Amino acid sequence: MKLTSEEVNDIALESRLLLTEQELAGAVRYINNFLDMLDRFKELDLQNVEPFSFAEALECPLREDKVNDFSNIQAIFDESEHVDGQFFKVPRIMEE
């Protein structure tokens, strides 16, 4: 399955992203490479592979969800090197 530039642009607009022609071309290439990789899973013989599940629900290996106190927000900002004023700087996830 391949996506066209128009389809990727429609998805970007739904996500409220405005892409330049160069960004759109890169996004189309990136998404289609990913979809090609997923298509390779169709080649696997999974006939005798059981679905993943935990042996016992009571002993789940995942961490417990708990509420943390964030009352000292200034300390959080002071400890982070990725702060710009009152905001955290987040790295880009897509290369140009």
C-alpha cells in the first residue's frame, strides 16, 4: 500500500500541519518506506505462533500507575537542561 502526496497532504491538514512541497515529499517517502516495511510482516509464517499475553493478570510486569506531586514546578525546570523560559524545548521528530 502506497500513499499519494494528496493523501499525505490531507492527513497533514487534518493534523493541522502545513507542509512545504519539500516537507511533503519527505513525509511521503518516510511514510511509504514505513508501510513497505510493515508489508514484510505478511511474509512471515505465524500459523503456530500464539498471541502474546501475560501469564497471570495479578502479576503484571508493568509498573503501577500512581499520581505524583508536581507542586514544585520550579525545581523541575531547574533540573532540566531543555528549558526555554517557562517552556520545555522538544526536539524535532522528523528530519528535513
